[in-house]
Amino acid sequence: MTRFTPLESDILDALAWDLRDIAPDLAGQFAESLPGSRRNTGSGLFTELIVDRSRPPPMTTPTGRFGTVHAMVGDLPDPIAFQVELRQGRLLALHGDAYGQDTRAIDFARVPFDQVFTLDERGESVAFDPEALMQPSPLLDLHQHADHAPPPPVSAPGVMTVADVQKFQSEKLQGLVDVMFGKVHPATATPVDEDAPIDKADQTSLKIGLWVAVAIGSLLITLVMRLPIFFAIFLTIAIGRMLSRPPVIAALARGTRRLGQYEYRPPER
């Protein structure tokens, strides 16, 4: 099935406005309907309207023909009156009455038309203009003020020259060289007393670190040389005992203390 012709669409829109109090959901029914059979009655037109059956029941239940919409169609001297047929509020058909004028030569699918209007309570014509009849939205009024904040200025992005890129790359490269070969300065100006007694907690931490390092080294040697695991245990105990002697621990602690006073500082420019 084809959709509605321009004449049918405009007339049904006008009828939905004209009958908004009688059939409030008429526009919704029209939007969810398809045309069925069409006839040129010789003095008007008839279009069957098939509404989606899954729509909820209409809010009102009028039965009969309703509407006061008229339009000048083709070369007819007088307008055609249009009405919709409702049954219990459900849209059934669109009827056009030419008041006895001969319409047999009119192709209602392509015929030009204009001056769509309705009739008020006094029988006077009221032009149908969807834009003029549309109620102003209160949301639009919110924008009708002169204190809009101006948009922030958009500055053009700076153009980076080849010299800027080379300078940036040279600075990054020099920073990498400073990290690798930069000077090492004492973290404090106070000299370290190498003859001060070694803290017991430092000795314990140093011993644990040595045993862990020796165990890992022995295990790696065993795996690389494919030796029995007992060799790793023996090597760990032998080297661990040798490094755990008090003179060795004291010497390692003093060396660690001396290294602790230094930190890396990039050279001053």
C-alpha cells in the first residue's frame, strides 16, 4: 500500500486540529494508519483508513462523521468539505463532499489544492496554518534574554618551527645524558662517621638481604649448569655463612652507609 497523498495528509492534519476536543488522539491514529481503498465518488472522494489494531482504545468514543475542514481543489469554483468517519472513537475513513460539483475528471492523488480552512461556531472560515496555530513553547521563552555569556575566545594554535623541534629534542637528549653521566653530590653536608656503631636492625636487614641474594644466585647457577638442587642448597649455606661473619657484615654496613649519603642531582645550568 502507498502512503497518503499530499491532499489527504494536509486535510487529515487540519481535521486533527479541528477535532482536538472531540477526538484528542486523532493525530496519533492518523500517524499510525495506512490508506485502504480509495474512490472518486463523482462528487467528492472517499479514502479508507486502516488504523493499527495494537493502539490503545481511544480516549473518547464518538461515532459518526465529524469535521468542518474545507479546501479549494483543482479548478472547482467552490470548495470541497472534508470529514472523518469515527466508530467508537476509532478512525475509519476520510470523506470529501464537493456539494454536487462534478469531480469525475479530477485525479485526487495529483491535483493541486490550496486555501485549507475550517469553520468556527459562527460559520466563518478560519485559515488553517499549522505554524500559526502552534502554541508557543515555554522552553523557547527561556532563551529570550540578552544576557547570554559570550563564547570564550579561541586562540589559534601556535605554529612549531623546525628550530623549536630541534631545541626540544636537544633538551630531552641532554637530560638523558645528565641522568647517565651527571654529577653525584652528597645528600647532606654533614660527613658520615664511619666509626659509629652499627645498628642491630641494620645488621639483621643486611643479613636477610645477603641470604636472599645468595639463594637466588645459587639457584640460577644450578639451573644454568643443570646441577642437582642439593648443590644449590650447599652453595647457599657455604657462601651465606662466609658473608655472615661479623667482619664482613661490618664492612658491608659501612659501605652501605657511605653510599647512602649520595644522591643524583642534575648539573646546574
